[in-house]
Amino acid sequence: MHWDLVAASSLFSLSLLWPIVQTIIGIGLIIFVHELGHFLAAKSCGVKCEKFYVGFDAFDINLGVLKIPRKLLHFTWGETEYGIGILPLGGYVKMLGQHDNPAEADQERERSTDSESGRLDPRSYMAKTVPQRMLIISAGVIMNLIFGIIFATMAFSFGVSYQPPTIGGTYSGSPAWQKNLSGAEVIEVNGIKTGDRYYPFNSLAEAVVMGGEDVEVDLEIRRPGTESQTEKLSVTPVSGLINQRGMDFPMLGIAPMQSSRLRLNDFVIEHAPAFDSTFESGDLITKVNGASVNNLVDLKKELSKIWDQDATFTVLRGVEEKVFTYRQYQDKGASTGKEFDVVVKPNPMFIDGLSMAYGEIVSVQEGSPAHQEGIKPKDKILSVNDKPFNPMLLSQDLRQMARDGQTAKLTVRRFEGEQENILTFNLVPQFLTGVSSEDVGLPFAVDEIGIAFRVLSEVADVAPEGPAAKSGIAKGDVFVKATIEYSDTQIREKYLAENKKIFEISGDDLANSWPIVNQQMQAAWPSAVLKLVIKRGGKEMPPVEIALVKSEKYFNIIRGIGLEPLQEVYISPTLADAAKCGLYQVSYDSQKILKLLKQLFVGKVPVTALGGIGTIAIVSTSEATSGTTRLLLFLTLLSVNLAILNFLPIPVLDGGHMVFLAYEGVTGRPPNEKVQEGLTMIGALMLLTLMVFAFGMDIWRFSSFFQ
């Protein structure tokens, strides 16, 4: 019996019914064509095929009151039984005389041997020559590669939407943040021109992972506002950048770009200033106070100059998206849109009256005011303009200095060996030049001068008569848990309907992540309450609550607008171009999988990056919701993945059978049955262990979504 392993699953949601159906059909098709390859090759070599199954029919599933038969569907046509098994983990073709378990060799040999003549049935698998058996074993892989090309060709013929390799936000303090790559269009990655072919943003992230940690990524970029100039640079990724489950692989610290088009759903936040405006879903923002904007980075740059003033947004309504057709941009319908202005008021910050302690500078952005004046990592800022400062409000204070044409005097402590030096630097603050993204465990970026430091969970000062002071919080208190609650039950229910769960952070995650607490405060709905568990003098105290209030002096840059990801569509102009793109995609996916396997083997990519049936189900359904062509490209990847994994030299899989056949071809005799049986058992145990581990990783990685 020939077995092939592939993962499949389904998600249950009425709104996702069609994407789920597409996913099931697509994954079933991949299994089907793999087994069809074995089947057709066997038939062409004259081998009797007794069974052809998608899914395994190993046993019935008995649930007590309900018994699910091992065969969902089966029928016999000619000499072959065709069917669908109850276990959706792969498929198989049962050929006369063929077996995966060497322990069944005698039984299969007896079954396929004529009792009178003692000769093998000429239609038995074992009666065929080594080259014929190699063809039969390899045919499944070949079919998967062929259909991978077909899937991709179909996708490019119809048009594939994708996020282009344009960098949106950069994680604060990351390698990409240090190089100030926010807003940059990546036009070459390690010698590969992104404009010469379909090259989505995730291919850039994959190139980093495949290279491994400490391996420089060579980029050619085009920065915003420099359309005729490009820049070549090298960036070294790091691992463990984001303190989240399964996110400890090499990263540059980049996020895809968002467009300046309002989302189709939730395009404005209900309690934010933009909610009272005349915005509609799909509106394209083209200007802010007369300055042109094309994406989120442009938008934030302009809004950072008028954070505390009314903003006039110039909007186009009824404009289609930009399409990338045969490597030429077409801006469809731009002249037909209706243009008008929308005025949005400033967005006051929620303040808590706390000033938190902070650590040394961990990163300095290249070309920034701090870099130009010689500030270095491990420096500790003692004061700004001879006064202590609140780290969470420093950016806005610096923007005010930039507007007023003032310099910022930074008093800094620097250790040189054992010598402590107090230094003074005069910096000229700037408005935003990019977008920094915050996450758990990341330092806090002050982009106005280009530094990043960690904000701790210890209270450095409490504003007199402020919300925190009224709650009894004192200098030196250390927070060990932070939760956002709502005093208004109706608003709480609205918040939960939108966000699924209340924000909460504790333990090690909170130690260096106060900016995340502040970020969640700013996204909070009215009647929000910050509930804190504190330690005072090493002793845990009863929880305290701070009623958040809106500031009259400090304002958020973004005003409650939700934007669509930057999307383009690649459409091949001819079938020949689509086939060429499909062939390239299969080649690219093959190289990617092989490199990733190599990195896993040498330990440069952690095994925690592996995923199982849950990952396949969620990713494939997600791609299906983005469009059939996106699902086709994912099925291309899955088909190539199945081909390569099944051809690894592991007994039980196709590659293991090929090794045994190669040995037989060289020596003229099959491998020793006991050796073959032992290796097969080891291979089966390895695969079972890997499947259980990958499934466990799925549960571990996705459990946070259901807490």
C-alpha cells in the first residue's frame, strides 16, 4: 500500500462557508492529483491498482451515539475501488504486490504469486523493473509540480491581488528602524529585481527567514520623495525581535504598507473624531491640508505637523484601485472620482497622570538628529531642557519645539569604561519621517530625534491632582499587571463586540512594554478604566483603578481612520506570460522550501516556526477570503510543498522508496527486509512525532485567539 501524508482541516463560520468549501476542494484536488500520478504511472506500466482513495479508510470513527463509517463514498469501476476515506490526512493507491510496511512483504508476495507456477503475477508491482517502479513512485511528485504550474498559471491569467514590497511601519529599535526604511519601496532583494515579476511583500519577509540570522540582506530601495534615485544597502536581521508565540525567527522588523484608502469595514472608529465626519468606506485620501499623500506613511508625516489642529482631508470618492498590468501601472478611473474636503478635529490623548521610568538608549536611527550629534546606544538621557520628562509625552513636546524652531538640550550620562561622563547635546527636532510600530517587549521610539529606549513598569513620578494620584499610586510602585476595563456596561459590550476580549498584559511581557499599555489606552472607548496590580516595597498590593481622562494639551496623530492595505493586482497579458510566471512561481516556491528545510536542519530557523493542519487550514481559508486567485497561489505552494516533503529520503514516503529502489538498482537485489523494516519504523515514528509536534504548535500558537 502506498501512503502520502498531507494536512487538511476546516473552519466553521457561516460567513466563511464559500472560502472553506474552496479550501477543502483545493486541498482535496492536491491530494487527488498526487495519487492520480501514481495511479496513471502504475496503469501505464501494467500494474493492477486495487484501490484509489483520497483520505484514509483505516477505521470507523465511533462516537458512541454516532458511528461514522471509514468510507464516506466508494464505488468500484473495473478492477479498482475508488473512494473518499474518513481521515482527511492524505490519500493512497493500493497496488498489487506493493506495501509500505516490510512486515507485510511475505503476505503481499504470497498474494501476488501464482500458487502453481510460483511466479509473480506479471501485473504485480514487484514484477516490474526498477526503472518502472521508480517512475510509479516519482509520478505523484511530478504531478504535483505540474499542477502547481497549472494553479499558478490560472492565477496570473485571472489576476492576483497582492501587497507590493513597499515598507510601511518599522518595529521600533529594529534593524529596519535603524536604517529608517519606513516608506521605502524595495526594488531589489539579494540581486532579485522585484519589478521584473510578481513579488509580494511576504516574499521579502521570506527572503529574510531563508537567509537566517546574522546573514545580511542586500536591498536596493527607493525612498519617498526620491523617484529618480535609488539606494543600495545591507541590513542584518535579528531573531526574537517580537516577544510573541512562534515569532522568534530572523526579522528585519518591517510591516507592509497601508494605502490612503479607507477600509470597507470599520473605516472610522466610532468614538474618534473621524466618526463625526462625512467619510465613507472606500474613500481615497489624496491630500492633508493641501499636501499630497499616497499611503499611511505620507499621512502620518503630514498629520504629525498639525497634531493639535483641525486637519482638512481632500478625498476622492468612486475611484478604482491601481492595477499592475504587464509591468505598467494603470490608475483606473482617477479622473472620474468625485473630489471634496473633509475636516476632522484633533484627537485628544487619554492621560493617566503617570510618568514611567525608562532605561538606556538601545538604538539610534541613522541620519537622525541624535545620530548626527553623536548620541550612542547605552547613553542614558537624564533631562530635556534641564527638566525631567515623561517618556510617553516626549515625542509631542519635541514636535512642539520643531514647530517653534527651538532646539532640544539633552543631558546624557555616558560610561566610558568605568568613567561616568555627563554630556550635553543640542538637537534640532524634526517632524515624523516614517512610521514606528510598537509591540510587546520592543523599545519605545522617539522618532523626532531618532532614539529608542525601553520604558519600564516602574513609576518615576505622579502628577499632583492627576488620575493616578487620586488612585493612591506613588513613586516607586511597580506594575505587574495592567487591564483596561469599562465602567459603562453598554460601552464594554460594544468594545467586546469589536475586539473580542479586554486588553490585559502581565509578568515579563509588561516589564518592558508600557508603550503597549499606553497604545491600548489611546485606542480605548469612553468610560475606560486602567486597572493595575502593583508591587510596593516588594509586596503585592490590592488592584487600583485609574479613570482615564482626555487631555487638553496632548493629542494623538491619527484621528480614528482605518485604512486598507496597499494592494496591487498583477495580470498576465498573455497565456504565455502567465505560464512563464507560473513556472517561476513553482521554481521560487521549491527553492524557498528547500532553503527553509536547510535552515531548520542547521538550527538557524527554530522548529517553533513549524505549523500543522491548523496552520494550513487557517492560512488557506484566509487566502480564499482574499480571492480565488490568492487561494490558487497558496495551493501552488502547498502542492510544491507536498512534492518536496514526500520526496525526502525518509522511509514510508516516496523519497524513502526511491532510496530503496536505487539500492536495488545498483546491487541487483532489494535491501535486507529486517533492515528495511527497521528503517521504515524509524521513519514512521519520525513523521508521527513531527505531525504531533506541528499540531501542538498550532494549538500553542493559536490559543491566544480564543482566550
